[in-house]
Amino acid sequence: MSRAYQKVPIVDTARRCGLVLDSRTLGRREVEASCPFCGDRGPGKHHLYLRTDTDQYRCVLCGAKGNSVTLYAQTHNLSNKEAFLELTAGGKVYPFPQQPTPQTQEKQPRPLSERHEVYTDMLGLLSLSDEHRANLLERGLSEERIERNMYRTMPKTEQGRRLLAAMLRRCGHDLDGIPGFRTYYGDWTIAGPDGFLIPVRNKEGLIQGLKIRKDDEDGGKYRWLSSRDMPNGTRSYSWIHVTGDIHSKRAFLTEGPLKGDVASFLSDDSLFVCLGGVGAIGNLDEVLTGLGVTEVVEAMDMDMMTNPQVRQSVLKVRATVQKIPGIKYRKYTWNPAYKGIDDYYKSLAATM
Ligand SMILES: [Zn+2]
């Protein structure tokens, strides 16, 4: 038998899986449906995008993705082969569409105020290594600002990590639901690569989460402190970092909390709103509206527009901001010899 490609239409498959389709999107290239994997955090929402051209699906909320065959296989508890055979055989069955129940979902991080308390006490127990301090000074930060921003070195040994967790528990903190903490054979510890921690704060200065600047740069320089998919672990989100003068009417928009901290320090505490990743728009409109700014200046890295995928994300950020009423949007350009706005400000500081 020839294994010629056989198209298995994704929308038809979704119907056979009993997914609720958003009727307004039918006939489009991308049809939206309820997500059977996460339940969309409630009824009436459709986070699962069905691509009719490639017959693939992706949930923008939980990240589940695959094609017609894997969608059918997973919702019917079949192997991919069994699913394929059923989908391509005659005698189709269309169950009545059913709203999935939310919260087969993974554990969510504890509320901001509680994360802030645990993280603040945790940073209070840690110190900053000479090597990491030198790295931060090199970026243009002052000793005083390094102290104030509370960068800290991750404990290097497993023993040190367990001790940190034990001390926090002794202070009365429950580590369950705090991204980064997990158990290891029953003992609480903290997960993550070696490096230094960067507090990611909201406009009130509360620590939402922590990013790690890794010592080992393989596979990216930065990583969220997270213990997703680990015993008693908790996922992180790409929280948006706010740094600088929050009363400013003008916000600079960039990617990366440390970049924002440095650029803000080098520009007399200009207000910086820093995405956790260029694709992580999340509640950007809420953050900007909450700050009450009237002008947003895009200050993404210069090389971002050369990578087509990153470019798409930047354009999406732009479109999101431009939709907010009452905010003027412009693009900041600097000498392209400098990749990021932090490098550029550093060069200015050096010539003064
Ligand atoms: Zn989902």
C-alpha cells in the first residue's frame, strides 16, 4: 500500500472530537475552538487555533499543539495509528459539541503579594558573587543601584539550595505554588541553572517573578525561575517588568528586565516597560494603561527586525500598543552600531 499523503481536515476532526467551534471564525484560514487540553480557563473562550491550510492546531493559552491525527488520538485515547485509521475510514461520528471543563490544568502560581513576600525574603538570604557584581558593573550599573535592585547569585550547591528552602520554611513561608521551588525526595529545594537572579517587578515594585542570567550561555542567556513539571513544582509566566520613574508620561518599551534596569539607570530613571520575551505580550495593554502613560517609545534591539520570526512579534507588539486609545507610539532609533538601547546609553555615559 502506498503511503501517499492524505489530508485529514482539522476542522472536521475537531467536530469529530466534540470541540466547540467559534462560529464567527468558520470559513477563515484559522478557526478558533475550545481547548480540550486546558479548558480555556472557563466557558465561552476559544484558545485553540485550527489552521485549515496545514491541518495543525495550537492552543495559545496552554501551548498544546499538533495535527488532526494527534488531536483525535489524544481526545480519544488512541495511538496515532489507530486515530489515523479511524479518521480516514468511513462512518464518521459527530458527537454533540461539549464545553471542556477547565482545570485539568496545571497548578498556578500563588498570588502576587505572596510571591513577593517569599522572593523578597529569599533575596535577603542570598548574596551576590564578585563575578556577578563585576558583570553588572560592566553593564553600566552603579554599586548603589545593584544593591537597590537586589540582584543575587543562585546558590551553587544542592546543599545550599536546600538550606535556602529550609530557612524560608522556618520563616513561615509555604513554598508550594512559588515558581522555582520543588521537592526532591520529599525535601524542598530550588530549581534552575547557576547564574544571577533578576527581580521582575510590577509598577508598585512588587516582585512578580525572577529571571536568571545564566552562567552557562548554552541555549539562551536568560531563563525564568520556574519549577514547571517537577515534583510539587510551579510554572512561571512571562511577567512584564516595570522599572524607573513610574510617574513619567513616557514609557520606553524593550525586551528583557536587566536591559531595562540598565537603560533606565543610564537615562536618569526613564520609565522602562520590559517584556519577558518579545513574543510575551500578555497584559501589556493593561500595564501601559495602568501606568497612565501618554507616549510609548519602542526601543527593541536593532537586530530584531532582521529575524523574520522576531520581526513578526515586534510588529504584533506595535499593533497592540497602537490600539490603546490615548497613547502616542513612536520608534526610538539610535546609532545602529549599538545593538540595544542599554549599549547605546552606556556609550553616551562613557563619552561624558
Ligand atoms: Zn489549551
